[in-house]
Amino acid sequence: MYFRKFVVGDMANNNYLLIDNGEAVLIDCTDDIPELDSVLKENNAELKSILLTHAHFDHIAGVKKLQDKYNIKVYLHEDDKHALETTNDFMHAVGLPPIDIPTVNVYLKEGDKIKFGNCELDVLHLPGHTKGGVGYKIDNMIFSGDTVFLGSIGRTDLPEGNHATIIDTVKNKIFTLDEHTIIYTGHGADTTVEYEKKYNIINEL
Ligand SMILES: [Zn+2]
């Protein structure tokens, strides 16, 4: 499997491209990714899907443009449907310009599997930062959006965030993964389950 991380937009979001056997999936899409077309071409790959970790604007604002350009499916957990639909109310409330809301083709739930090439991603429901946050797991890698960061956890003061829920999610769904699992975060550096079990701020909460 080919794997590439792009850091995109004003909030330095991590967007991840995974390719196997000519099929590509993009995890979150913040804005235009200038290198995307050339990377797809170099790998002889076609973009099949965009997998959203959650519905916050900085993870979804680039999706609609790609949806208009490629024949792709967009995936989001069913519990973030309301957050998606009210994104521009939030933008308005905080004084930011509206974004183009993508069309979600597939609403996910815990345990779903997403195939591309000869690979398969497992969907883990990771509520707390939003109601419908998910992680996409393959082998010893998990792409977990804004649930856990290097040494910290996602904020829960935004609409539909819940502090007790994110703590439960990190302790019972992230820390229970194999210790060698690499956590690819929504912002900033990647980390591991082993490191976070030792050093995450959650241990002091
Ligand atoms: Zn977020």
C-alpha cells in the first residue's frame, strides 16, 4: 500500500492518501491539494472515495470540488449527519465564510469495512470530539481524526462535543489497540498507542 500525508489549509490539517492496486482513497479533504493529480498519475491510480473522520469544516471544505471533478463516493458516520447539515450555521456564528457542503453517499457505523485495491479499512466509531467521529484502521495504522493528538485529545467545546465521551473513547477504543499501532492524527505529528498510554494528558484528567 502506498501512503502519503498532505498538510493542508490554515489549520494545518493532515489529509492522507492511501493507494493500493490502482485504487485510491483520501482521508479528509481540507482544501485543494495541489499535488493530488500528479501523485495519482504517478501511481496509476484512480480516486475512488473520500473518507471523512468527522464533519468539521476544516476536514471537509475541499470535498465538494473533488466530488464535482471525479466520480467518487463520500463516507461519513451517521451520527455526524446533523453536524454536516448545520456546518454553515456554525461558520456564520463564528464569522467565517460558508463552505460547499459535500454530498455524503454512504453513512457509516461501527464495524463497517471499506475496500480499496486489495486492502480493507475497518471503521471504528470514536465519539467525543463530535458525535460521529471515526477512525479508519488498517494493519498497524489508524487514522483517527481529532480524537487523539500527540500528548493530548481533541477539543470538546464545539457543538456536539462531549468531554466524558472522548475520554471514554480514548481509553476504551484507542488505548485497547495493539501498542505498536501508529496513530495518524487530524493535525500535527503522528504518534503511537504505546506513547499515548504513557504520556497522554488524559492520564492526568
Ligand atoms: Zn474537528
